[in-house]
Amino acid sequence: MKVNVKEIREKLGFSQEMMAEKMNISQSAYARFELQKTKIDLARLTVFANSVGMNFIDVLTFPERYINVRDIGKEIGSNSPEIFIHIKIKEKKRTDIMKLLFGDNNIDILNE
């Protein structure tokens, strides 16, 4: 799965050293993460997303930006709205994103 970690970091003007410090990892570990030489799991992706002030869906789909579900209630005038989220993704990212959201074991159920 291609995640645009480097592009996000550069857009924000952060160095690799700065991101490593924010994520509480070494600079070399961050470089491997950015180059995707290490497995990008949900925990690491969430730490990265939090470090740059994004949610992991926005990181996965960057540079696209999707609605912030925390603010949707304000947008439609309700404190507990029924929420439907539509995410447009490239076909090659679909399975990876579904695995992140629902776990490896549940992906087959969703495809039935």
C-alpha cells in the first residue's frame, strides 16, 4: 500500500528528525517508515497521523480530503446524526484500506 508520508511531511515543512521526535522513534526508523521499508500498521499510521494533525483516512487518501466525522453533527444540525461516509479510493488501495478498517479476518465477509 502506497502512503504519501514523505509528501505530507514535506508539505508541512517538517524534517525527518522532527517527525521521528514527534513519533518517539529514531530518525533511521522514521526513514524506513517513510520509504515503506517497514510494515505500515494501523498503530504506526495512527501515530503518524496524530503527529501531523490528520486522521488516518486522510493520510491514506492524501492528497484528497474527506469530511471530518467529528464535525458532521454541526453540519447537519444534530448531536447524534446517522452517518454515511463515502470514500473514493483507487481500486489498488481498496483492499488495504478495508483491512485497516475491519481487520484481515473480516475482509471476506465484506466482499460477499
